[in-house]
Amino acid sequence: MEPMVYWEADQLDFTVETTPPMPPPRQVLMVSPDYFDVVYVINPHMEGHVGKVDRALASRQWEALRDTYQQLGFEVHVLKGVPGLPDMVFCANQTLPFRGANGQRGVVLSRMHAPQRRAEVPHMAHFFERQDYVLVSIPESVSGSFEGMGDALWHPGHALLWGGYGFRTDRAIYAWLAQTLKIHVVALRLIDPDFYHLDTCLSLLDAGTALYVPAAFDDEGRALLQRLIPNLIAVPEHEARKLLACNAHCPDGRHVLIQQGCTETVARLRAAGFEPIELDTSEFLKSGGSVFCMKLMFF
Ligand code: ARG
């Protein structure tokens, strides 16, 4: 039986054999913020922020994030930003890295929703080509857009991809991804424009724990999350909306890198046994991004 995309909780069948779980990623890709700016508005967080980025401060915030990954023992690869591509610094969005059943490493190349961001993808493709990754493009016969690890999140330790759709990614992409990569995909409809990417409202911390924003999902999505994730930690809506608390990143099952000031979320993380590391990403919040989308983990 071929892996399938499952929309409803009662259709889930994890006895179907798939590609094994992705290994814990050890490498981090970041794009330097030399040309980061807010020059157009493609999500609600960007409204009122055109031309308002403090570039020097943005650079310091980006460097602090890079240093944190290095201090945690990760290898950080840095790709130089490109003039005219102010959102390229959000390097979670242009690809989805994977490891196939035969051990072959690859990336699915995104088909960006916003025309302003489409030229970012080839730069990331070249990087992965140099790393000997197989590049997988979405065929023309499959319509719709796809924004990589902004919307598609690997479940740590499980052979499962969570796929957000509705704003940047189309649901049809996940049927193709499931068949092509031989993986289970649980697709979740996103219903609130402030949470336009799945990584703004769901953060998988370890195999059994995740942060989420209940209001970002429909009833079916909430039911799927509740069914498959034993320790679901709800994030207060004001921290999720204003500070993108769910754009936190847990790279090792223990430390959680998160925008500073998410007081309640940090308390809940500590209570669940995690070690939050608070970082300021204020300049990137003006563009609708924080920790999670400023890096890409690969294998
Ligand atoms: N300004 C960027 C956009 O709207 C921000 C992307 C943030 N990335 C993310 N994965 N949430 O596309």
C-alpha cells in the first residue's frame, strides 16, 4: 500500500510502511541579513513596518542566533544574502530537506506563493547542489504553491510530516509529497492570517511534545494534533501573535530558542522540562518571522 495523505483522524493508519524517520539534523543553514528589510507587505505582521527595520540591530540579533546554534554544538553554514531579496534571510521557506529510504539526501524546492520571493529558491538550490543533495522540483502537473519548512515540519523521531495549508501552501502539494517521498503527511488547515505559516503556530519540541496556538487551526486540525501529540502545550494567544512564541525552535530535544518576553510560554516550557533560551528577534518580527524561520536544519 502506498503512503497517503490523511485529512481526518479516523483515517490514520501508521501501519503503512514508509521512509524511516528523519535523523536528528546536525547542520544549520542561515542566510546573512545584509539585505534584510521590509519593503512589501505579504503578511499582516509586515503592515506598518515598511522601511522601519534597524539594519544594524537586525545584524546583531542574527549574529546572536548564529552564535547560539554554534554554542549548542551545531555546524552553521552561512549563505550570503542577495541584494533585492529582503526575505531571503528566512531560509526555512525555500526548501524542505529530507533523507530518503536509501540514505540519499535531498531537498524539495519550494514554489513560493509571493512573486517577490520566487528568486530566492535558486540560491538555496545551488547551496544544496554543492552539498551533493538531490534537488526535487514539484512537477508542473501538480498545481499550487509550497513554502518548504515554513509549512512542512518533520515530527522528531517519527516518520511523519505535518503540513500546514491555506495561506502559502496548497493542500494538493501534500498528496504529491506523500507519494513522492513515501511518507505520512498530516495536513492541517490554517485559518488565521496572523498564523500564515505552520511554523508560526506549531513547534514540535520532541517526539511527544509541541507548542501550539489552538486558534490557528480548525476543529479537525486541533483533533489531529490532540490525538497524535501527547503533550500539547497551548501558547497564550497574545504571545503567539505579537511575539511569534510558536516560532520557537528546539534543535536538540532540550533547549528551546524563543523570542524574548514570552513569559507565560517560557514558564510552560520550564514546567515541561525544557531549557528556554530567550533571544531578541524584534527586527525580524516586523517581517513576520522569528527564530524558527531564520534557519534551516539539514542532515
Ligand atoms: N516576510 C516573510 C514572508 O512573509 C516572513 C517569512 C517568515 N517565515 C516563516 N517560516 N514563518 O514570507
